[in-house]
Amino acid sequence: MKRLLLGFGLAAGVAYAVREWFAAPLPQPSWDETDNDPEDLSEDLAQRARDAEGAQASEETPAS
């Protein structure tokens, strides 16, 4: 029984090592040229809010 468990453990370890060794690298997210850049997200959101308030104010004024 010990040999069986040891065999399964070793086989699982080898399979995991082989999978890690031959697997393609995971893609890393690129924040370049996106609206989701974490460095200027707060500034961008503040600007969007100001733009939305300006657009909303112009919609509320009736055109004569």
C-alpha cells in the first residue's frame, strides 16, 4: 500500500513538473494605451465626471 501511494505521489509530482516546464507562459496584461491605466485612473475619472456634468448642464438649458 505504501508503494502504491508513493508511486501515485511521485507520478503526480512528475506530471506537475512536466506541465510547468512545457506550459506556455501566461500573458501579462499591458496597461499601455488603455483607459484602464491604474496610474491615471483617478484623474481620468475626475475629468469624465466634469465632462458629464458639463454635458448634462448643456442638455438641461432649453435652446431658443
